[in-house]
Amino acid sequence: MLARITFAAAALAMLAGFFPPPAAAQSPTIERIAVNDVQVFTGTDSPCSFDITFTGTGTIALTTYYDQGGAPLRQAVHGALTHTVSSAWRTLTSNGPAPVHIDLMSGQMVDTGKEFGFHVPGAGVIFGQSGRLTLAADGGQLSFVGHSIVDSAALCAALAP
């Protein structure tokens, strides 16, 4: 019995010599990127009768993964952004640690977790989103599964003069 196991191990080792070793894939690269996104909602784009500004700021880590030939396949974004929603008079703040996964072949992006959640004492979350958001390469929403809330009346009251 021991001779069979020894012979089998030797045969496998010899057989392995006939195949070239697999090509080593390029190691993932990590890039730290400062983010400062600003969106201003005015007129009919604003949920309020006044302009509001939504920001996302902070530093993210962008990890890029490669195939055997060195071509980039996918990326993962990690880091928590500080989000604000503000008017000329007041500002609400939230942290959004939602990771993003990007398929570089299709351009599709999947954002999972808590994106943002703005709280008002006594009212709870008045503007927030958490779950799984899938976006197409052009940024258009393909699907969303999770929880989203926009209490416009409470948001506008919290940001009003």
C-alpha cells in the first residue's frame, strides 16, 4: 500500500514537470485618491424651495486587480466619505463607508452598504440610503435593493433659516 502511494506521488511529481508553471498574475495595485464631489440642487432639482448642496469628501483606496496578461479586470473602492447636505443657513453631516466594486470589462459598478444617512434629533434619519446599488457604465441606475428615505419636509425644515 505504501509503495502505491509513493509511486503515485512520484508519478504526479513527474507529470507536473511536463506542464509549464502558471503565469504569475500582476499583484493588485492600490492608489489613494482624494475625493471632493459637489452637487448643487437648484430650482426644480431641489427638494426644497431653496438651493441645497450635497458633498462627498475624503480619501479612498482604489485597488485594481489584473488578469494573467496584466490587463486590469476589476477595481474595489474602500474608504468612508464624509457627506454633507447644506443650505445657505445650515449643514447636516453623515459618514458613508459603502464599498464600491467596479467591473472594468462592462463598466458596471456595485455600491453596497450605508451610502449616507442624515439624522435630525427627534426625527431620526430624514435622508439616507443603504443597500445594494448597481449602476451601468454611463452612471444610470440598473437596480437598487435596500432602504432609501427622503423626508423632504423634514430635510427642508432642518436646512431652513
